[in-house]
Amino acid sequence: MTNEPHEHRDGANDAQEPREDVRFTDKRRIDPETGKRRDQPGQPGEASQEDGADAVSQAEQILQDAAAAEDADAGAGESEGAEASGAVVDELRRDLQRLQAEFVNYRRRVDRDRSVAKEEAVNSMLESLLPVLDDIDAARTAGDLTDGPFAAIAKKLEQVLTGYGLERQDQEALAGAEFNPAQHEAMLRQPSEEVPEEHIIQVFRNGYVRGERVLRAAQVMVSAGAN
């Protein structure tokens, strides 16, 4: 009997003892309902703003560093490009100078060959007309070119050929001149009291020259001197 009231008091004390509420802290950074970022517990709103500013400043610094690196690479690329361009320009300049020299030499050769071809053509034409001139000389010696149309034609022909540089070596031009084996062909040697030794006494066939070119050597008699 004595113990029952004691047990009843213990139960009353248990009923009167207060219970602690269960609490939990939601540490998620993103609010699942709003989808927005939360401020961390124990930190004011300015802290999140400061973090955002730091992130922006870091991003700006990264962009600045990237831009600086890009400028440096661009400068290095421009320097290398300038060196490469300079080398290409020098090579092209050398090629151009070589081509210019080759063209100048080619033009000189062409001009020289053209001039030589022209001279050869004129000389060939004059050589082909030498028999005609021999016939004219023979007709003149026979007295057939004293007057008339044929005499006029012969005179004009000789004038035209003289204009091409043809020079006649006849008796009038060579009598008493020194014998030149490069231009004259000695057909006979005779002693002469009037003509010095190794000088021309008489011309048997006229010779013709054009400049330094001998078209036909004159056939002559050469003096052997006085006995």
C-alpha cells in the first residue's frame, strides 16, 4: 500500500517533464521552392554580394590576363610574320633582279642577232648582184653606156648599192695603192720603175667591200720593184 502512491508520484513527474523540440538546419545553397541562391547560415546578405563581386573581379582579371596573352602572341606572330615577309621580299627582289638581268642579256642577244642577220642579208644581196655589176662595167668599157635608158638604169642601180655601203675597188681606186692580201688577190708580179714594190700596178677584176667585209677580192698585178 505504501509503495503505490510513490509510484504514482513518479508518473506524475514524468508527465510534467518538458520535452525538447526536434530542429534541423537546411544547409542547401539553392532554395528548392524558388530556385534562388540562399545566404549561408550565420552570414549576412552583404557577404554573398561580396563573394559575387570577388567572382566578377576574378573573371575580369582572367579576361584581362587572356587578352594580354593574346596580345603577346599576336605581337610575336606579327614579329615572326614580319621576318618571314622580309625574307620573302628579299627573295622576290633577288628573283626580279635575276630576271631583269636575264631579260637585258636576252634583249642584247636578240638585237645583236637581228643586226647580224640584217647585215648578212644585205651582204648576200650585194654578192648576188656582183655579176650584174661586172656586166655593167664591161658594157661601160665597150662604150655601150654612154647614153640611153640602160645607162640611166645602171647609174641608179650603182647609186642604190652605194647607199647600202658597197664600195668598188677598181683601177681608179687601187692604182698605186699598197697591196693588202686580205682584200686583194695577186694574180701577177711584175718589176716596175714607177710603182714601188708591193704596190698595185693594175686591176684585172674589180673588187667590192662593205665596211670591213670583203665581198670579193680584187684581182691585181703587184709590183716587184725596180730591177
